[in-house]
Amino acid sequence: MAEQNLPSHRSNPWFLAIWLCLAIVTIGFAFSGWVARAPSFGATTPWRAIENAAFLSLHAFGFSESYVSPERVGGEWRLLIARWLGALLFIGVAGAASFALFETQIAALRAAFMRGHTLIIGDHEMAAALIADGLRRNLNLLHVTDHADRIHAEGRLLIFPREPGGDPLELGHADRARRVIVAEKDLGASAELALQARGRASLIGIDRGVVAVHLDDPSTAELIHHVAGGIDLFAFSEAQAAARCVLARHPPFLLASRIAAPAAHVLIVGFNWLGQALAKDLVLTSLVSDQGRPMITVIESDPKVARDFLHRHPEFREICDFEAVHDLEDGRLAVEAHGPPVCAAYICLAHSAEALAAAVTLRERATRYEAMQGPIFVRLRSGGLLPAPGGTADLKPLQLYSFASLADAATGSRALLDDPDAPARSVHDGYSGVGSWAGKPWSELSEEMRISNRRVVSHVPAKLASLGFDLEPWLRLPEEERHWPMRLDPGEPLYRNEDDRRATAILEHRRWSADRQLNGWRLGQARDDRRKHHPDLVPFDDLPEEVKAHDYQIADWLDRYLPRAAGGLKRA
């Protein structure tokens, strides 16, 4: 519940402490001033002087005649200070009381005049995480929730209770919002409300993509475009966002380079939605020129989970070495049999206590053999462990680091950005006109093609690392300081010669092939979209020249896309 997680100025102890201190200071000035003035009022005894001073000190918090009359105050400077401090405190208290009394009406009036706000509907934990992230970005937010009993404001955040049978889109002024994000606890309710919001946005001419929806299941998030109107939604899941965040901040190909491994080999404990999202992102973002195809070892107690994953992605073993076992001991044997040491382990179990226990057990066993040489990332949605420093240079082997926090997932989702697909659109525009589908505008692309363009963007760091650029200075920067697109130093050309350009085109073809195979495409003599056959799933050198042009255009797009600026990336 956002209203329970976010601080309120009315309950802020520092705010109350400041008021109390000012009140004590006011009484102190007033008391000392009246004691000094006691002889002029005929106070015959010290006790009478103290009594009068104490009583008159309390009058400082109003517009009492004792402080208004020049004859009584005289030229006593302490009484002048007490008079003004007391009056200001009185006005402040009266204003705060009035605000509290009419808070609902004031918040409703603010909402009526809001324009360009971000509307968040629902009570999934991701909703609270997105609200916290939005406040860090200084966005104006309106949250429609079941957990509020009245309309109230928390700084830039307005919280509206959902009315029984009411329309949350109308309540949140969706027609005037810059972005609508639906994050209900129920997946079906989220999809239904998001489609409804998208339909209304189309009727009043709001741009595509203004409606984002959180769906727990990453597969549903990718496939919702099959539903009528779903192509216009920006769908995301916590698992996808968390996986993207940890792999982007600590690239496995760099972890593999640190231990001189011939390929990135990772261990995933718990093959739930998060584990599967990690596996899919890994095989697409960790392809570099000087390493072989990635290797993934999964420890999952339920063998049905891995089988179902491979049924959905039948070509997965064509793009990586994949092994699924049932316990830690089998995992140790599988890791040793695979050859390259593990450069990173990800504990993806849903419950924090189980995840932490598994991580500690894995670490204790891994110290006994050399097949495990990377850090251990533990899924803790609320944090709780040492946060991993950015990059890979400062990560310690077998050290436990937390990942997949709700805060990271909110940032990694990109749901709060004005146009989350701006980089992917740039990719598409960079080679539109080549081939039958690429000549279409972005609005007419299938979701599969959009996802492919997004993955081109995600693979940019791997391409730069393959060209010799040192990513560590950029990865070590805090989130708010890591500019995107990544900047290159003006003295560093992206391609030093034609060999560099060709190597990037070859790497892009490897990424494209893995992308297609992840979606179930297989090699065929002719393209068949229904059966998912494609003739271009062959080595780069075996491609026709007109097909190679696709990959060269991505290489040229990258050269245009990356800005040059002082302090940008340099080659190691």
C-alpha cells in the first residue's frame, strides 16, 4: 500500500521536532522578557513575578492584548521576538489544521486541474515500487487504490480510493495523463483494465504506448499482443525487469573474462519466472566475439518446469549449452562436467528465507571445489544483503549479493519513461526499407519484431566490449548518472578499420540467429512464417550479400546512434 510505504510530512518526526523547538524558544524569550518587565507591573514578590511571566508567556501563541499593546511590551526585544514567533506558530498551526480538515477537497481540486501526470492503478507490490521510483524522478503521480479510505496527498502523489463499481480510469483522469500504468494483483484484471484504457486512448487520439501494464508472467507479457488491442500496450513483468537489471549492471561476459573462461557459464537455482527470464536474456545479451556460446546449469526440484520451458523454446539448446538437475549435488557434478567454471550464480527462489538458505549452502559447498568462481546473487525483493557495486571489477568470488529488489525491477521496467521504446524505434528506423517487414512503420510491427529491436539495444554493451571498449567506468556509475545511449570518447572511433565493422556485423548475425531460435525458428530452405522456418539461420559467411546488408546496417546504425562526449568510453 503506497500510503503506508511513503513518508508523510504530517507524521515526520523532524517536522514535529522543529515545531516543538520553536515553541520552546518562543516561551523562553517571552518568559525572560516578562520577568525583566515585572517591576513595571507592580510585582511585589519574586513568586508573583514568575507567575505573571509564565502566564503571559502562554499568550504569545495568539494575538493577545499583552503583546499588541506597545505600553506593555515597551522596548523589550525579547518580547518583540516572542510576539512574532508566537504569531507565526499560531498561523502555522491554524493553517495545518485547516489543511487537515479540508485535505480531501484540496486533493480533489488538485486532481481536477492535473495535466500530464502519471496514473497508476492497482495494488500489486510493483505499483508501490513504481510510485517510489516516480517520486525520485519528481513526477506528478495519481494512484487509484483499494487500500485508501479517503482522498489525500503526499507531496507530488495524490491517492484516490477506488469506489465500488466506479471507473478507476475516470477517477484518475486518464484522459489527461501522460502515462497510465496498470498493476493489479490479478493478472486478468490488469490485462482487462489496460486494454480498456488503451481503447479509450485510441478514441481520443492519445499516442500509442501511453498505457503500460504489469503482468506477473513474462510469457503473458510477451504474448498479450495476440489479444485484440494488445499490440498497443507496453507490457512488462517484474521478472523480466529484474533479470534485465542485474544482467545489464553485471554482464556475465565480463564476469567470464575476469576468470579467463572461454564462455559465460552461469548457475540458476530455482527455474521460476525470474530464472527463466534470466536464461532467455543471458543467451541474447552475453554474446561476444571472443567467447563461445553461453552455458546455463539449472537446479530445479521439479523436472516438469525445465521440460515445459524447453517445450515452449524447442530450439533453446541450439543457442546455448543447457543442463537441468534436481539438487545441489547433481548441480556440482553438472558444473564440473560442463568445463568452464561458473562466473555467476543466481538464487531465484521465491521466498527470501529459502533463497538465503540455498545461497549459504551453495557458498559453503562451492568453497570445496574450483568449478564455482563467481559471485552469488540472491533474490531478495526488499534487499537486505550487501548491494552489489556496479560493474564486475569489485565483485568478490562467492560473495553473496542481493538482486531483484522491487526498486530495481521498477527502474528496469522502463514503465515510467515517456517513450520506453525510443531506442528500439531508433534501431528500426536505422534499417527501415530493407526487406519486406522492415519497411513498415513501428506502429505496424508485430510484437515479435518490436522485442527483437529491443534486444538489439540490450546487446549494445556486448558489441562495445567485443570492440575492446572498457565498460567498467560506465557500469560503476549510479543509475541516475549512467547516460543512455552510452557515450564514446571523441578520440575513440567505434570502428578502427573494416575488420571491426565486419566483426560487429558477424556478432549481430549471431544475436539475430539466437533471437529467432529462442522464438522457435529453425533452419529451412525457404521462409515459412507458419512453420517458423528460415533460410538465414546459417553462419554469416554462408549468407547472401543482400542478407548480410541487414547486419551491416545495424553496425552502421550503432556508429550513428552512440554520441561522442568528453569522458566517454575508451578502449581498455
